[in-house]
Amino acid sequence: MSKTDWITQEIETLKSSGLYNRIRTIGSPQGAWLVVDGQKVLNFCSNNYLGLANHPKLVAAAKQAVDEMGVGPAAVRSIAGTMTLHLELEKRLAAFKGVEAAITFQSGFTANLATIPALVGKEDVIFSDRLNHASIIDGCRLSGGKIIPYDHCDPASLEAVIKENLPQFRRAIVITDGVFSMDGDVAPLDKIYEVAKKYDILLMVDDAHGEGVLGKGGRGIVDHFGLHGKVDVEVGTMSKAFGVMGGVVAGNATIVEWLRQRGRPFLFSSAVTPPDAAACIAAIDLLEASTELVDKLWANAKYFKAEMKKLGFDTGLSATPITPVMLGEAPLAQQFSRDLFEAGVFAMALGYPTVPQGKARIRVMISAAHSKDDLNKGLGAFMKVGKKLGVIK
Ligand SMILES: *Cc1c(COP(=O)(O)O)cnc(C)c1O
């Protein structure tokens, strides 16, 4: 027996139960088309909502930053790793989102790990949407606070758990995803805000899939609902619509100042590199200059969903460019994804435990990078595979 035998066994179990994650390799820049494991395929998988991951303006800004500032920050932010570019990015993000202040992190994931434990302690309670993202769940666990889930996107359930539990705790926070990535549905943030306000509780939203997508010119979910100045903490990411890498917390200036003192991934891990920061600033330049990319993203999403419905597919609860194609059982979704790949379309199958049992699906990620022709090719492949597998007539 070796010390790692148990791991080998666990991996075998994953493989035999069909839960082993075989990771594909991309051999091209991100865009409407990808080279995946050597084959050119239409990309329906990435979070590159606006096509910025390989945009010439972002690439040029990154190159210039490398020439002027080098490739690494070489220290954590609080010692010698805060460069002018980091502060410029934070200023630009705050202005873009119309908030008091912003602080950036290495990723959206670390933004949650920094923020929740800085705001919540053992004596406190977290009211958390049942379907919140893994990084929120991990941040909640790290905080040591009591986690009380409420029913997904249900303000009445939120109010019920607040009423029942609030008196037993020192302080409280409500945390929700903005856009839920499996269904593409949007949290009813206006109603959640009303509940949080009624009980005078902090409100935090993780808008990773809403940043650059929802609101005027991609300003996010708070803008979408007209809640400026009312949501205490808005977490975002620059790794999705912004096309780069990095996380952000935008909102209340006192909270942002506190995170510079107490956000552990800020204090104990280095920041994004100069080219990352410069490319993010270039993304804001583009978004502030024009709503063209965001408009194209929504036009593409509306077209694709309408055509899929005409073909007879069920696109679920989506209210965003995330388009689930509901299929039912996981083996069918996996077969569908394999057949699509054969037909030159790369779209991910999601099954239990990522989504509930019997709710397996293909998830299509629409992008402004797709042309009408690309979308039509994708629709053609869905029609062919859907008929072959008896999903549509
Ligand atoms: C993708 C995602 C994250 C993680 O963002 P990264 O910048 O990739 O770390 C965090 N929260 C939510 C809700 C997400 O969808």
C-alpha cells in the first residue's frame, strides 16, 4: 500500500461513474473559433462575452505595459507591489461602475475569499442563495460565520430565514450571485435589496457573469436594477466579459478601505501583472467609448435563443446570453456534446452534481465575437444532432 493509493481509487471511482473531468486543450487565442485538441471548432464554451480576450486594443495595451513596467509586480500589494497601473485600474473601475471606491484582486475567486471573512466573523450570520458560486461558499466557510441558505432567487424565503435567525447573531450579511451561471437567470436584486434594507443588513452581490453584460454598456447588475449607492459590496471579475484576469470589489468606500487592511488575498498574495492591469484599463476604455459590443452580445443572444426555440429546444430560465439547452439525463447531454464536437461545435455538457439530477443540459455561451454566420452554423449543428438523438422532430 502506498500513501496515495486512496487517491488512485478515488480517481478510478470518478472515471467509472462518468464524473472524471477530461480537460481539453486550446491551441489558439480565444475567439468565435478555437483550435481544440488540434481541431478547429465553433466556440460555444468561453466566458469571452465581448470578444475582448484577443482584442487588438487590449493586446496593444498589454504589450506597451510590458515594455514600460515589466511582467511582474514582485511583491504583495501592501509591501511594494502596488503599481500606478493597479491604482489607475481601481479608479477607472470605480468611475465606470459609478461607485465610491474599488479594490482589485487576483481573481473573482480571491475577491470573495478576501471580502467575506473581512466582513463576517464567528458571531455573525450569512444569508446565502442556495445556488451561490463555489467561491462564495468557500469565502463563507473561511469566515467562520453561520451560513443559512435561502431558496434560490426567493426574497420571501430570504425574509423568512432572516426573521427566524437574525436575533441570535451579532451582525448579518446577505450574499447572492448576480447572474447564475448554470441557468443564466438573474437574481431579483431589487427585491433582495428591499428585504436587506428592511432589516438593515449588509448586501453583497457577485456579478461575475453580469460585469460587461448587464446594465448600461455593461456596467453590471446594480446599474441594471438602478440600485446605485444601495448595494454595499459588488464583486466582479475581469476574467469573463473583460477578457483578461482579475477580481474587483466595488461599492462603499469604507468597506473598500477595510479590505485594503484586512483582505487576506490582498495582503498575502501578489496582484495581477502590469499587462493584465493595462489590458483591463483598455477594456474599460472600449466599454466607456461605445455600447456596440454589449449591444451585439444581446442581439446575438436573442437571435440564437429565438431560433433554438423555433427548432423545438427548451432553453430553460435564461434571461442572459448564457443559454442552457435542457436535455434531461446526463448521458444524453454528454452524447449530444460529443456529437456537436464531431460536427465542429464545442459546447459543454453539464450534469449532476453540477446541476440537479434530471436537469442535464448543454450550455451555450454566446459572445459578441460570433457573426450571424457562426450562429447559423451552430444552429445547423444543433438541428442535426437534436434530430439524430430524438430531442427534436
Ligand atoms: C467565474 C466566477 C467567479 C470566479 O471568477 P475568476 O475571476 O475566474 O476567479 C466568481 N464568482 C462567480 C459568480 C463566477 O461566476
